[in-house]
Amino acid sequence: MLKTMMSDPELVSMLRSPKMQDVMKLLMTDGQEALEEVMKTDQETYECVQKVNQIMGRMNQG
């Protein structure tokens, strides 16, 4: 799966973005609930997470 993920240039670009790095750090340190709270007030974080979820969903389907 990691190989598939890393072969998607859009996903790789997103994972390297400073915003996504912040999202991952928050998720790992404070958990899913903290991320969901931030997503309620930070549109950029919300959009970033949604985009990654869409990409991951496409990978799981294909």
C-alpha cells in the first residue's frame, strides 16, 4: 500500500506540504478528536484532510 501511495504525485505533494505536516503532527500527538475540532474552525485544514481522504478513497477502490 505504501508503494501505491508514494506513486501518486498528488498525494506525495500533499504529504510534503507544511499544512499536512501540521495535520499529521496534531493527529499523532493529540488524536483524531483534536484534529476534528481544528477542522471545524480551520478551513485550510479541513480541505487538506478531505483531499487526502478522497485520494485514499480512490486508491482503495482501484
